Amino acid sequence: MVGPQYDLLANPLGVVRSTFDTAISSGSDPTSLNGRDWGAIDLFRHFLSDQSQLSQVPLLTPATIKYVKPNTLVRFRGMIQDMLGNEFYVGTFKDGSVWRTNKFTDFAQYPIPAGSSVDTQIWERRLLYCVPIPGLSPWAEYTPDTVADVSMDCTSDQREKRRRGDDESSDMHVENDEVVEVSPNSKRMREGEHPSLAPQPQGAVPETASSCTSLVPGLNGNSSSCIVKIYDTPESELRLNDIFEFVGILTSDLELQDDCEDRDLLNGLSEDPLHHFPPNKVPRLHCLIHRKLSTLDFLQKTPIIELKPDLVKGIRESLLKYLSAVLGNDDVAAHFMLLHLLSKDQFAFDQVQARVDAIAVGKFSVNFTCFNKESASIFGKQLNLAVKNLVPFTHCIPLTVEYLNTASLAPKKNYDKNRLETGVLQLAEGSHLIVDETKLEAGTLNSVGVENASLLKNLMENQKVDYDFKYYKMEMATDVQLLVLSEGKSNILPADVIVPIRPSATNCSEAVSAETLEAWRWYLGTVRQLPHCMESGMEKMVESDLVDAIQADRSLSIQDFSRWLTMGRLMSLSYGETSMSLEHWQMARELERLRRERLK
């Protein structure tokens, strides 16, 4: 086991190599490892399980990347936008009598001897193209207290550089009782080394950073996406459009750039899948650990609050009052808006809610009607701002004929570049989408417009998006809350519930404190993750009510019953309860009655 003298933050590669050496000296056969972890990942996982240690790892953003050193530990939060397949690399090889590893690096620290394939093991790693989370609300963005938390001192004294001699067998030495890496960051696998890559001691600031533009040589300081290289992880754990926080080792860029044409190591075993991702624009992160993020992970200050009935009731009432004010003191519309905001992942386990015969059950899309251009400019704007204040991932589509005829809504596969080009509807799980139809006028849809209208309809009805792979379409399940604003019932987007709004005032919303907003966000994020069930006694009562409703109104459909059940469940969840009570079922039925009165 590696002791505390190793700096896991500043010298992660030293830790990786040391644990590898320990495993080999303990009897592990390097030829049978096949890329499996030998203890390094467990060490980092244990170290970073302490929140105080994790908080010291700089988060990679366009604002912080210029301060991060190469080959140090970094974090990246983003959405998996594309999966680029696998990459072959030399995982372990024999340097004389000593076994070396290249895991978690792009280049060998030592020259790889030509010849014996027995002493050179080829391993695989997965490649993910990750982007900033689409529609991330400003309050959910990472804002460090001070840039100094992640920046390095650009004027700090540099240690004396030295090259490793041919006779050296180790790249570590002890300095002041601390193990320090002193070999080149990324010794080239071919002979001619780039002159700007003179070996540096770990911790020294590269000369190229003297102006504080970037400590990662050659890397564009505006980089926002990232190539994440994945090891030791089952494919089922990482899916397209999932949001993750990856912690790993940032690769120095210049060597990657210089080596783009020098991929003959594997004798043409495969085409370079990263050919169209310039390393000076898209940094590489070798992932050590990762975790899927939830809504609560984006709160700046997560309150540790128990779900006590009185507390939940108080937060619920204050949020309802706020939503009512946003909607012109329309209490009925505010109640529907609250249920809508709680509909994310209510009945989900691994996929979007529960699915019966390929239909998403439990979704609760809403169509607010009776808008015109004037009222939409007031209440639509207020509603859009309110959603941005409450939900971490939000989007708004101002729907027009021109937009439908020209927009790229579906992701498309570009076979020339061998990558998936994103579309408007490639959204992160739990995103909120407002479609504003108030500016939609009469016009003719072309073939693109017809297809886009079909895509939006399929998203609303089935929570699925067709990805265009040119020769075929692939339906991808998604989880998006949809809210439609229109003058009359939308002819394009058949929402689960239509609610005519009845505002009685135009400017009744008040300023809200940051603490109150945080409480509302915590409430929405916590309550909508609660499980839900219906006790047998309540089931019989609901069945009896549904039979009575059919006898009173023969026009009722299965969609009506499904909506009532969903409203009852969401009403119970809005109070923090995990099973439907008679009181909340009756509240949902009364809310439905008020809505139907408006439709007459």
C-alpha cells in the first residue's frame, strides 16, 4: 500500500507506477492483468471519499484550465455527448528486466523496446466525448470562492530540471522525506523528442506558463469539452447523455499534437478515433473514478434537512405562492406547474419512469393555453425565468415555421468524421424544455419541418428521440419535462394535460432571497427522487372512484385515468409522502375538476 508520502493530487502517475511495482513484486503476472486494476484505483477512491480531499481537486472549466498543471489530478463535470469506441494502447512492457506500465497515460515514460511481443501487452480503454451540460442554469454552474483555490503560482521558483540518464531504472527519488517524480512528464516513444518538452520535476511550472496564459503547454485556454478515457468500468455504467463527474489525470497537450501523425505503434491495428478532436482544443482526461450526478449535486449549499412533514409543507406552500405570482395569481395553474416540476423520475429505476408497452408512464407534460403575444411576453418570460431559478438544466424553443424548417433537432452521425453531431434534443436526463408556440403563424413545413414536428411529438408522447444514423434511425429513451405555451390547444405537441391560464394581475412577483431559492431547489430535487407506492386499500378506493367516473361520463379514456393516477401520486409526493393517501387523491380530483371547468 502506498503511504501518505505520495501526493495523490500533484503526482498521481507516481502513485500509479508505485502501486504497479508493488503488485508485480508481490507476485502479480503483468501478462495476465489485461488492463485490470492492481490497487491504484482503490487507493484514489479511498482518498477522494473524503469530501475535503475531493474539494482540493480543481474542476476543469474554461476559466480554470489555464491554471491547471499537466499530469495532475483534475475533475470534469459534463454530459456524455458521444461514445468514440475503444482505443488500443501498450498497457505494460518490459524495460530490460523491469516491467513498466502506461496505464492512465498517452505516452511511455521509458522507451518501449522493439521486438518481443511477449513482453509487450496491448490493452484497451474506452473513449468518451464529454461536453458541458446543455442548458445549465447560472446558479448551477461551478463558481469557486476564488480563482486562487485552483490556480498555481505563476511566479513560483522552478526547481532545477534534469534528464533521466539511460542507466536510471527508476523515475522517483526521495526529497525531504517525500517521493517526488523527476522524470519527463511524458517521455516520447520515438527517438526525436520535442525541444519544448524538456523533462521537468513534478510540481515545477513550465516555462510556457510564465505569462500565466496556460500551465498545460499548447492547450487552448477556452477549452470546454473533454475526451475522457475510461478504464476498469463496465459499459452498462456509462450511457449516452448521462451527466458525470470524472476525476482523473490531465494529459499534457503538446506531445499529443506532435504525435498525431505518429500512430504506427500498433502497426495499423485501428484508425485513430481521436483524429478529429485536436488535442490543443479538447483536453484528455484519464479517468480514475467517476460518479453520476443528480440535481442535488448542483446545489451550491446543500442543506442537510430531514423530510419532516411540517418543513415540507412550509416549503411547498411558499413555492406555490411564488408560482402563483409568476402566473398572475392563478392558483390552479400554479398547482399544475408544481406537479409538473415534480414529475421527473418519479417512477424510474434505470430508465425514464416506468414503461408499459414502450409507453412512458408517469410523465406529466403541461400545455398552458389562452396566451397571446402580449401575455406571453409577460407571463412566458416570468415563467421561463422561474424555471431557470428552480431547475438546473433548462431550454426554451420559440417555435415558428422557420425554426421547424431549419433547426437541427435530432443528433446525426457524421461518418466522415466518425462522430455523433449533437442536435437541440440531445438533452441531459432531467432537463426542462419550454416550447413557446405563441409566435407560431400559418406557413408551409418542408420535409425538415415535418420531421422536426414529428420528433417533438414523439418526445412529448413517448419520451424518445430518433437519432439519425443516416442508414437507419435509432430511438433513444430520454427524460425531459415539457411545458408548452400556446394560444389554443397545441396541434403539434399533445400534452398530458391542457390548462387554460386565468391571470388576474400582471406584475405580482416579488424578489426572492438566495436562501429561499436554495430551499426550493432542495425540495424539488429531494422530493422527486422519492419512491412511491399505493397500498391495497387505497387501490380499491381508486378503482371504485374510476368506475363511478365512467358511469357518469362515458367519454373518459384510459389517458384520463392515467393522468388522474399520476396527479394523485405527484400530489402525495409534493407533501413528501411515499404512498398515496385518500386526502391527496381527493385533492388531485378536485384540481382536475377545476381544470375541466375552465375547458367548458
